[in-house]
Amino acid sequence: MAEHPAYPVGLRLTGRRVVVLGGGQVAQRRLPALIAAGADIRLVSPEATPSVEAMADTGEITWERRPYTEGDLAGAWYVLIATSDAEAAEAASAEAERHRVWCVRSDDADRATAWTPATGHSEGVTVAVLTTDARHRDPRHTAAIRDAVVEGLRDGTLVAPHRRTRTPGIALVGGGPGDPDLITVRGRRLLAEADVVIADRLGPRGLLAELPPHVEVIDAAKIPYGRFMAQEAINNALIEHAKQGKAVVRLKGGDPFVFGRGMEEAQALAEAGIACTVVPGISSSVSVPGAAGIPVTHRGVAHEFTVVSGHVAPDDERSLVDWPSLAKLTGTLVILMGVDKIGKIAEALVAHGKSPDTPVALVQEGTTAAQRRVDATLATVGEVAVAQEVRPPAVIVVGEVGAVGPHGTA
């Protein structure tokens, strides 16, 4: 009899009985999707991996800790056979056939009545890829096709127009520390759909070159002590373009709410009656030290880390930072926007009890091709920063974690 291709279909399993035989690695990989589908999952297996056991402990699945027995598939709509017991697999497969229950077999796909496709998700769409020719089944090939399609949908290289009415709205997108690959999947997708992008200087600039020609890019760069676009003008630009019915992305460096004035913009939009979506970004306070080989916490060294803004010197009456208290902490201090004030900051920390020998690392242009790290101590960092011509943007890490690892001072 000629071999026919599998008929693709989406199963709606919400509230319906699904039986899984075997609690090993295969079940561990397959169970999360079945849980997400809302299935009533019954696991039959004498043993299970710690992750599968945790699913049972939290009530996501029901686990019967025993081998398969005849009748276990009663009432099931779907069964996944993932047991290493060949005899049990054959018996369960036969029971599924008798009761007309679709059955997936991890041990022998040719004897199964259903196959699990390679699946991925992007913005409410599930991409499922099946091999149509059973003689040339290659899971790696189907997985590669799935990955290519999903990645294309996520980053905008594969454009699928939406047939829906567009409503005015703004997305405040955290672009991450600078490397274009470190923006979130959601942020990259929104960029691909944007009509207007209002971008900061510290956003991932490489992504702007990928935007289609029709996208209007507005420079909202706040260059330190140089030309800048006032916050009010940025707010007005966001409101104006949103009211024109355009899809607007406010692309910011790091995370919108970590010294990014994101809430100021969200408040202005709310007052104008405009919907606002906040897309968190990877903060430079953690990612840049990590890229430079510095853990902000480390067992036996630092059990805490504190992030502060250094754009106002400790002796400035506008400062809201409690520098005396920070000097008493034993953990890591991460300072953003503090390059030109680091000398005074170091003096304040030492004056309030911090050891002058405390390691300090300055990481300039973190995660980009221009990244460089300069090491010093609280006693020397003011002079070292000037001598080494450290320039913004740079993340400053104060604490013993700077001496951890191959690039540390110790």
C-alpha cells in the first residue's frame, strides 16, 4: 500500500484527558506544551525526572507512580508513549488502536498513529513543521525549518501583514545594553512593525539600519553636555505620531524604567489618552558587568548588589543617593552615568568607611565591539579614569566581585 503523508491538524485539548507513559527526558520536553494546551494530563510511570516530579507536585499533572496496565487509556483523547519498557509500549499502542486514541510513540514513529511536529510560537501564531516523506524523516531538518520561520517572524525578516484595524498606540521598548542581539524578541518584532521609531543614542543603533525605508526615525539622543532633545519635545512627538494612527516605537537603551525616564513618557501618554505598551529590556547594570566577566553577585563574596545613578555628585544638594549608607554595604555597588563624577563618588565612599583598596572596574561601551574594561581601586579610580580617557557610556562596578575571575585585579 502506498505511503501517504500525515494529515496536519491542531488538537484542542483543553480539559480533555491525555495520558503520558514514562516520566523521562522525552516526557520532560513534551509535557510543558500539553500543560499550556490546558490538557487534563495523567502520567503513568514508576519514576520521573526531578522536573517532571515538580510538575506533579504543583498540580499541573496527575502522576500515578506505577507501570502501565491495561485500561490506563480509558477516556483518553491522546496518548504519548515515552517509556523505555518495550513491552508496555506495544501493549499501550495496541490499546490506543482498539479505542481509536491518537498515539505518539517516541520509541518507534513508524508504528505511531500520530507524530509530534517541530513547533514554535510568535505573536499568537504556532508554527508546526512535519516531514511529509516518512522514508526521509529527519527531526533536525524539520526543527531547522521551524527555527528559520519563527526567527523570521520575530525579527521581521519574514513579513506577514496583519489584516486588522490598527489603533493608536506606543511601545516603550528597552533595547538592552547596546548589542543588537540583546534586544528582546518582542522588542525586535515591534520594531519590524513600526511606522515611526524615536530612538535614544544608547539604544541598539545597529537595528536602525535594518528598518525599511518608509520607517521614520527620529533622533532623540541625549548626548551628555551637548545637544539634546528636551523630554517635553519627546513626549509631544510620541503623542503627535500616535494620534496620526501610526505604530510608534520609543527605542531606549537598557530598560525603560531603569534611569530611562520611561515612566515620565508613560504618564504623558496616559494624560493624552494614548495606550502604552512597556517592553522591558536587559539593563546595562547587570548585563555590561557580565559581558566584562564580572558577576554582580558571587558565592562567598557578594550577596547583594545595589544600582545607583551617578549623574549628580555626592556633595550636590540635588543628590537623592544615601552615600554614607552605601559605603557600609558589603555587596556590590553598580554606578550608572557616573564617569565624570567617579572621583568625587570614590572620595565620598572612602570618607564614609569604604576601604580605599576596594576594586573598581569601569566598563565602557559594554556588549559592543568597542567594549573595554579599565580596573582601579577607590583610591585611584579618579586619576585612572582621566588618564585612560574613559568616556560615557560606561558602567562602574565597585566591590570585591571585580577581583573575581580571569580579568580581576587580584
